[in-house]
Amino acid sequence: MTSTPPFKVAIVGVGKIARDQHIPAIAANADFELAATVSGSGGIGGVENYSAIEDLLEAREDITCVALCNPPQVRYAIATKALAARRHVLLEKPPGATLSEVEALRELAAMQDVSLFATWHSRHAPSVSTAKDWLKSRNIKRVSVIWKEDVKHWHPGQKWIWEAGGLGVFDPGINALSIITEILPDPMHLTGASLEFPANCETPIAAKLAFTDAKQAMIEADFDWRQTGPQSWDIHIETDQGRLDLSKGGSDLTIDGGPVPVGSKEEYPEIYKKFASLLTSGTSDVDIAPLRHVADSFMLGKRLVTDAFFDDGNTD
């Protein structure tokens, strides 16, 4: 089902990511109008808020799109209601708690003839597309991903990330996986993993992963949520024709040690630009490769128990 702008959109889940990224990106895009929110804890000033998705869908037939910014554990039920009501759906990353959920949403969107967009915001970082173009004619020899940050800074008090389905360190780590699955010219698969689980948590705080591809490239990733001081979001790639380095989560690019100038595009404005193009063309974009690698890590990974984690200063 094709649509024409401006598109009236509702945000479901008015938390930090919605306030910091989605709301400003919508406001800056003339193709969209923020028409409502769905939040049990209150929405934003000047915008109509509903306490449940059912209330929104019944009251506002003029709203054609919903952006789901709530935790992945509860996203499937809300997405199915929106798709069944023939509303286009944008999914914040990760697109669901399981692969089967996302596949079911993809099938339902196709059945209802509406657009479904599984977003990976890090793929829209300024240097990612340039890196992809440079790598596509080269053979990959070795990839090293170092993705380490301080969870107490980025996710203070967010208990859902430590509960089953919350992904733990894979919440940021999946950003790295979304970049390398986008830029590497050949598909990769997991060969081994070790996951560190705090004694009091259901999801890991650190992970080390090993992958390869059909050409036997060595691909390694080191994720850790205990980093203090400078944060690390770096990807180093050695090829048969030189070395490429992405840093700052895909913002900066160097090739053979020399900086490469890139555009000034921002991740979430690019997401909504892409969403508008999907709505106009009546198509969907649902790539589950990053989530599949996370699922493989939980299947194949060795479980290691480490010290209990507390983000409020307590020790018991």
C-alpha cells in the first residue's frame, strides 16, 4: 500500500530514545507529523497521548504510521495490533525479542499490504556507506570489532536490559553487528563465543565472538559494558588492498591511516528519510541478520558467570 506525505505518525513508548532521537528527527522531516503518543507514564507537551495502542487505533484512523520505541520484550503484541489495523510500523532496534516474532511481523505486514521497517540506526552513521563502497571490491582478511562502553552512563536504571529478552551487552553490540553485516561483501557466520553473565542478571555484560565467511576471513568482536573513561566503538578491517578503520560508531573513517572526508548526515534523520521512501513506494525493509548473529551467540556461546552487577551503587 503506497502512501503520500505528510504522514501522521504516533510514537509508542516515550522513553529516552524517543525523546533524544525520534521526536527531533520527526520534527525536522517535512514528510512526517507527530500526531500522537502512546505511553502509560505520560507523553509530551502539546501532543495527544493514549494509554494503550488499542485506544489510539480506534480513535485515530488518520494516523497511518506508528514508531515502536518500547523494549523488545513487549513490542510484538503492539506491532501485531498496529499491522492488523493496517498501519505502517517502524521498529526501533532490535526489531523483536526473537527471530520468529520478526518473521511473523514481516508476513503480517505483507498480508496487510503495509510497510514494515526494522531499523538499524548505526547503519546510517556518516561513514558506513563509504566504507561499504570501498570494501565491495576487496577481499577481507581480518576484522576486529571493539565495542566497549559504560552501561551506567548510557542505560542508568533500565532494568529491562538485564532481564531475559533485553539482550544485555548485545543492546549496543548489535549496533556493531548491524554495521559489519552491512559493509562486509560476504555473509559471515559464528564459529564460537563466550558470554559473561553477572551472577544476578539474565543477560550478559560482556561477550567475545568469532566469525568467518566463505573465504575464511578472521572476524572477531569484543563487547563489554564495563568500560570507564573513553568509550570504544571501533571496527578495524584488513584487506588484500589496504586497511580500513571505522571509529566513533561509524562516524569517522580512515583508509591506510589517512582520514576520509564524509558527509554530515545523522542517523535518525536518515532513518525517517528511509521510512518515508518505503511508505511512498509501498515496500518494507526487514533485515534480521544482526539479530540472527545475537541469537547464534546465545545458542553457541559458552556461559561464564562473573561478579554481580549493580548500577545504583549497592553491593547486595
